[in-house]
Amino acid sequence: MKLIELTVDSEKPVTLGNFLTGRKGVSRRLLTKLKRQEGGITRRGETVRSIDMVEKGDVIVLALEDDSFLEPNGSLNVPIAFENDSLVVFDKPGGMPVHPSIKHQGDTLGNYFAHLYPQLTFRAVNRLDRDTSGLCIIAKDALAAKLLQGSCEKVYYAAVQGLIPDSGTIDAPIARERESIIVRCVREDGQRAVTHYKRLLCSDKYSLAEVHLETGRTHQIRVHFAHIGAPLAGDDLYGGLRDDITRQALHCGSLSFSDPLTGRPITVSSELPGDIKSLFPTGGKLWKK
């Protein structure tokens, strides 16, 4: 069980329900669960109802119970880029899945999280493909997960084949390939997808692009660059060659978000990994954290 303290900051008295759902982003589903739970919502040690009035300075304590656990694996080692009471940001290596699956049991980021935090449920806020490296934010409780969902600004770095323009926008709808549950493609009846990029480095074979997503479709970066004739290096699913790297050359290098409890803006950065740096004669020395 995790205790979350929320201080009432409203100048005028409000009902507890309005304070939690209107000012602190607590979902009605979570509020209902806490109301049914003994000691779920308290003030000065006593249970408080959603219809009760609260006023500035009151400290409301939410008792959050976690009921889903993964098998812990302490033999894994994933660097922590940032951590506080609400969340942890891992710098995930390429080749590690975020969630367990039929083919991956015990070797995922979730299993390592379970080792570090055996009392918590694994709640990934941004999900990276197995072979995509970089920053992955995990919420430590349901409230933090809700407040962070959809509010994280991500910056990716992709090494793509060939020379791309200095900057550009790819606006092309993405749909599931009709005969596959994994592969995506650009198709008129797909969902709108928009990718913005600028070129940072180039060599005789590759360009390094800084990528900002306006939408978040499955495989969006991989599909879009393949669509313009510049597939990611190593991404053989979408036409990339594995001559110089054995995974798609994609890295989540920056995450910006607001702290779920304080609202303070936080930015976390991760340096470009060695296998992507090695694609450029400079070794990626122009990379800026």
C-alpha cells in the first residue's frame, strides 16, 4: 500500500469529490474504489467522504492498494535516469521488452521493476518497442499514472538510411497491414499520423534525425521514414539494412513532463547509445544532451 498526501489549495471550501476529481485529476473510477476501501481517504486520521467539505490547508491522504505483480528478476540491470516518490525513469537498453509476453518471461523491464519495487504494480506510461532504446517512465501508483498519461513530451533520435533534408514534416495516415497483426503501413484509410524531424548529423550512408511526434501511432517513426525512402538503419521489418547495426536505430533521448504531485516541470535526458553513434564517422560527437 502507498500513501499519497494531497494538500487542499482552494481559497474557498469545496467538496472532497470536487477537489480530488476537479483539481487533482483523480479519476472517478479511482475515487469510487477508494470510497469502498476502509481507510481509503482520510483527513487527520479519520475517514472523509466525497460529499464532505474540505478547506485550504487540509491534508487528504489516499491509501492506494496495488494488486498486480510480476516475477522479480534481480539479475537484470537497467540504469535509472530519474526517480522521485511518484515515478521512476529507466534508460532501457535496446533488445529488452518493456512488458512480458509469450516469448519473453522474466527478461523484461517489468521484471526488473518488480525486483526493485516488490510492493508496487508496474505501470509503464510510455512504451518502447523491444529494440528501441532510451527513456521509459514508470508510475509508482495509479494516480501518477493517470496524471502522466498523454502529458509526456518525447524526443526521439533515429539513424536513417541516406541523406534526408535539413528538416521536414511527414503527414501520412498509418494503418495495420491487412495480413499482419504487427506490421503497419501508410494507407489512405489509416489514422492521421504526423512526424516532425530535423537532421543533426550525416555520413555517406546515414542521417541522424531528431524526431518530434505530433501523434503517437504504432511504429510511427519507423513507418514514416520508410515511407519517404529512408528506413531506419537495422530495421529490416520496414526495409532497413542490418549491415552496421542489428536493431532499429531508434532512441528515446528526452522526456519532459510535470511532476504529478507538485506540478514542477521535469526534463530527463539520455545520451545516444554506442551502436547508433558508431554509424557516424564523428562517433556522434555533435550529440547534445
